[in-house]
Amino acid sequence: MNLDRLLKSFKDGEISLEDVKNTLKPVEDLGFAQLDLHREKRIGFPEVIFGENKTTENLIRILQTLVAKGKRILVTRVDPSKGKSIKKELPEVVYHEIAACVTWQKKDNMKEPYPGYVCVICAGTSDIPVAEEAAVTLELMNSRVVRINDIGVAGIHRLINKLDEIKKASALIVVAGMEGALPSVIGGLVSKPVIAVPTSVGYGASFNGVAALLGMLNSCAPGIPVMNIDNGFGAGYFVGLINHNMNGAKKNENV
């Protein structure tokens, strides 16, 4: 609710002074968490909750608070056990098991996706969970996603078979473990933004993703920003903001 409508509703007696205070309150203090309720007003997208190491009870309490006050919710790093318990308590949320994310969106806040699509590409099947975290984030940010899996450099013909579809995307998120070569290869073939995400997939000398990270940071293909290891959310959010500023921002919409 915007400020003009809020004040008019108060003036007309439709809501109480307490309702006005609660709506304008920037932070909800839960004791164990300080929820930033005005983040969407400031930057266009609400606070994203990092679910790892939080208890199931705390996550449920956070979600209950945000569902009551918000329009969209994204919680990342939620393991299946927590996801099942959350769904039991809050059946209206969606648990994305592969992405390990919980999402919720108010029905009257759902919008048509922005024009075009973003390709979320992963080198190997083992990289899919990180790619899915990026895809779920993008979809919650009004972007249309095309998923392309298992086209790593060990079988380069698989990439060539998908190249036409890749070239038509507005942006590309490329997720890879091992030596992390795929973003460089794709970056040398397309004129679209390529956002690289290293994963912790690989044998001993991959150092839990450090080898892929360093390979991507040292890419000879120009213009490839690199996310942190396994940070699919960061890549999805970054491209979601690009999409918003190319499309929704022109209409003064939030992300």
C-alpha cells in the first residue's frame, strides 16, 4: 500500500492508527532476527532470507511474519527436512527441493514476465542445484528462464547444438565446477552478458570450487562477472536487476 492510499484509508476510518504504525514500521524485531520490512521500497526486492544454520522454528516464524506483511518471499539454503516441516506449517509456500529454496508470492502481486528470456546453463548434472537456485530467483523477479543442462566442455558438440537458443537470450548465467571453463567458451561465442558461477563440484584439486573460481576470474573472454562459489542466488539476483532496469524500471515498477 502506498502512502497516499494508506493515509486516505486512515482518514476514511477503514484502518486504525495501529495499522498505520505497523505498515510504516521499518523493522520487525523477532528477538533472534531483525526483519527489514522496507527493503523492497528501497531497492525493489524484499529481504532474502539465508536459511542455512537457522532452526526450522525460526524459519517458520520469519515466514509467518513476512507472509502477513509482504508480497514476495525467497528463502535460500533450506534442506529437505526443514522444507517438509515448513510446508506442513505453511502450506501456501512453495518448496523447491532441487534449488533448496522456499518461495511465496501474493497472488495480486504476480506480473507477466519481462520480455525475452534468460538462459541458465550448467556444465554438468551435478551443477544443477546451483543453477536451479539462480533460476528460482530469476522467476520470482519476473524473468522468464530457459534451463539448459549438461553441456560442459568435455563434449563441446552439446553446446553447439544449443547455440542458437543461447544466442537469443537476453543474458546468460553459466554454472560450472571442475576447472570452470564453460563461461569462457560461451563468452567467446555470444554478444550477451555472461555471468559465471563456480560450483564446489570436482575432485581434490578443485579445492571445493576454488579452481573453478580462479579459472573464471582469469577468463580471457572479456566482460564476464564472477559470483562466489555455489552462489546461484547472487547470479539470479544480478540478472534480475538488469532485467528490471531494462524493463520494469521504465514503468516505475518494483522488481
